Amino acid sequence: MHRRAPVPRRRPRFRGTTPDRTTATITPYFFHFKRQLVRPAMISSSPTSSSSPAPLPAVVLACRGAPGADLNLVRALGRDGVPVIVVGEYPFPPSGYSRHCIEFICARDFTLHPQRLLKVLRELRMRHGQALPVFASADPDLRVMAELHAELVGTALWLSSSPDMIARLQDQRRFAELARQHDLPVPALHAPRTLEEVEALGRTLAYPVLVKPARAGCWHRPGIDPALSRCRAVQVEDAQALMRLCCQLAPHGLELVIQDRVPGDVDQQWTVHACIARGGTPVALATTRTLRNWPADFGPACHLETVAMPALEAEARAMLQRLKLRGMVSMNFRRDPHTGRMWLLEINPRASGASLLLARAGLNLPARVHREVCGRPPLPETPWRTGLRYRHGRADLRAFLVRRRQGREPLLRGLLSMLHPRTVFRAFDPADMGPPVQMTLDWLLGKLRGSGRWVWSRLGPGAA
């Protein structure tokens, strides 16, 4: 009687691996099943007709520090039946486990080594026979794409504003100049270059004021307190505190701006999301309201809600027409509760981290941009749904506990907000369970590794 030899277990395939293994196409076991089962189901259930050709794949960039943004982009594109290729600078980001992802490519640390990303995009261009649209999910991704702009001609489809405009919007000092040129309602902003200028300026400011990094990530340097380097803004109460903070940053360069603080709580902050066609004409706008953010007060929104703000959207449309931007844009506003005036805090020339919330509420910005650059028919107009919410569960719980300890939010109201029935979660999605399962396993493995190190330090050979 002959027995069939056991089939050896297949290992993940690495294609196109460089000698230093900085760039590799990784196909885990379940990706083989996903190509056979998930992708046909995804395309047939999408709004795209079964008789029409499959949409051109989209490339979504995934950098460290913003896993929710790229996952939201992947899911928003997937709602329109667009297959997605995720290019990450670290192995296996959560978006790579989405059922809408047909391939994951690891280009290690491409935000520090842009040529690695360029090599991947050129390989995809050759493989698919045409340039693919590339979506940046965070500021580091967008900055790398702007640096590679000249070399991306014919290699990738450009979806954003010009590189010079991106640089002006991402640098707070240049953004202040842009605001003065176009008469934008931006709070007063100062950019001292030396400690002497800080000392002289500190005697004239109306406190409290905010100290911000001039560019996103410019405080991420050895020697700077990690807690400080992660801050998007620091509130200082007097001139002495301002000098102490600037003296801490001075050895690494005074890359900071000092901005007047707009009074009011975080619920006085709104974000206008816009899709801008070629020529700089806004074609669709929608508004969300921030309910909580993390880190508290000055971090990104971790709990927000879709609202209707026609007056604010009309004001934002007029500003965008003057600036002549393109693609997806989000504009952060804050209202002064004493005067009722809306102040523009920043403009991000990319998709926000809540793309999936907007798509479910009726404005799928990534799908609109993808259809425009690929020459597909535009999406049918759908009514904007207000009252939908988006939560980053763990960050939102931390923000609520801080606000609760400070007496700024009642217990009952906070609990009811977390149990809101019409909520879109950052990770959990019953129709796409790969990312939450992967994130949960990573969290458990991290805890187990930490426990193992603790046990080894107490009971191992080196223990006292």
C-alpha cells in the first residue's frame, strides 16, 4: 500500500528581493486564498458593474505612526471595488491584512530612503504596464512623494497639489506667509530663529500661547524628550516656561513656531474635507466635528462626528478657490466661543484619517480621486448623512479618562458617547476582520514578550 508523501508546508514568498532585503514582495499564506475567494467576492459586490472591466489597482503608502490612516484609505477604496496594493515601510501593517489588499510590498524605511519607494513604484509600473495612482496616508508619505515628484513622471499618477505648495502647507513658517498672501483667517504666528528673539518676543505675547514644531516630525531627534517629540503643540503659560522649552530645543535647532491660542474646548474644532478637481475647483465638501482627541487637547482627533455646516463649507470653498489646490484636502478650523469667529489652524493636502467615515456618510474622497485620474465615470451623488461617528477606541478611552479626571466631561455623557450605535471604528469592521485580528495578536505577542523579559530578568542566570 503506497502512502502519499506529505506535502511540505509552503513558506511565504519573497519576490524581487534585494541583497539587503530592504524591498520585498511578501505573500503570506492567506493571501493565496484571498486571491481565489475574497477578491472576486469584493469586486462582484461593489458598485462597479460585473460587465465593466476591473478598476486599475491603487497603491496606498503605509508609514510608521499612522496605521489607522492607511487602513481607512484601503477600506474606502475597497467600497468602490478598487483593488489595493499596500506599500509599507515596516513588515505587515494592519492595512496589508485587509480583504481589499491584493498585495503587500515592504520597502523598509522608505521615508528615510526615498529611492527604495521609487524602485517599488517602477517595478509596479513595469508589471502593470501603466502608472498606478499612489495615495499618501500621512505627512511623511506625502513629503517623500513630493521629493520624488520629478522622477515619478510616467511612473505613478500624481494625486495631490504641486510639490512647492505641499512644502508651503507642511512648513508652519511658510504657511503663515501663504496665509498673509491670500488673506486667510489664521491666528497670529511667530517664528523666532534665536533665543534672543524668543526672549524679546516673550515679553510681548498674550499668554497662554502654543509652541508647535515648524514641520511634522522635526522634533523627532536624539536628545529630545520622546514625550515632547510626539507633541503636535505645547501650551505655555508664561515667558519663563517659554524660555525653558526653547532652551531645551535650541541645541537641536529652533524649528518651532509660536501661535496665539484660540480659546475654547476641543468640541469647538471642525474639519472641512474637500475633493478638488483639476484646475483647482472644489467639487465636493463635507464637515466633521471633533469630540475628543489624543493626546488630549492638541493631538489628532480620536472621536469625531459628521455634521452639516453650510456656512463654514462656503467659506472653505472660497479659500480653496484662491489657493488652487488639487486632490484631497482637509482644513482644520477652531471657533472662538467669545466672538464666534472661525480660525483656520492648518491645511493638509492629503486625505484625512477618517476616510472610511466620510465614505459611509456619503462622500468617498479616495474613490472620487481614483475615478478622476483613471478616467472612470464619477460616483453618483448620495445625500450626506449626519450623526455618524468615528472612534479610535483605545485613544478615545484614554482621552475620556483624562477629561473625566479634569472635570471637563460628565461620566454619563462620556459613556453614552462610547456606546453610540452609529459608530465607525478605526480597526473593527465585521466585513473586514483581518486587520483587527492582526492588531490584537500583535498586542498579545508584545505583552507576552514583555512578560518573558520580566520573568527572565527575575529568574534567569543573571538574576540576583
